Amino acid sequence: MKDNNLLVMIDDDRDDHEIFSIALSELEKPIKLLSFSDCEQAISHFEKSNVDTPAFVFMDFTLPRTDGASCLLNLQKLSQFDHPCIIIYSGALPVPWISQLKAIGVEKFMKKTGSIPSLTEQLKDLLEDGVPVKEK
């Protein structure tokens, strides 16, 4: 079942998890955040049969062992993942990858910022727009 208040972050940088969490706490919306430091942890979680599907997944492009594109492809194979809105949230993204990532389901790209107010505003805008409806 999709939970429109559930967000997932997959990033190996603990500081980025903390910044993201603080930015979310600034929003006046009941948001739940699941954080994973690598793709393997996220896959292990979503392989379970009775987990909620997130509305949004924020994924760093440069993950250890499995890059963002491979991670996304592996997650999409899981029926429990159920087509959330995928956002690459990364400090750097090679331009040639953007079209390939869009082709496999990435809907938005956000550049990491050390500014909590800036990130809070981006998240507010994104969440106010709502979850895009995707066909299965």
C-alpha cells in the first residue's frame, strides 16, 4: 500500500541524511522518513512482504557498490516498491546520464545543498505538487 507521507532516502553520507531530516522537520506536514545508507539495505527492506510503499524516493547517484541507476533498476523489480516518484538527489550528476536516468523512471533531479532553508523550500514545493500518478 502506498503511503503518501512516506519518503525514502538512499545515501551513504550521514551528514546528508541529517540535513535532509532537519529540512523535513521544518515542514508543517506529517512526514515519515526511511533512511538507507546503501542500495542493499533498501532492497532488503522492500523485499519484505508487508512494507508500505513510499511516495517519494530520494537517491544519491554515487552510492557504494551499486550506482544509482543500477539501484533503481533493482528496486523497480520488487512489487513492494510499487512505482514511487524517483528523485536523484546528488552533488554531481554527469550530463550524459540524465536522459538514461529519465528513461528508467527518474522524474526529478535535485542538487544537494548545504542550506537547510533552501532544501526545505525545495521539499515544500515538491510535496505541495503531490505525487505524480504513474501507470504500472
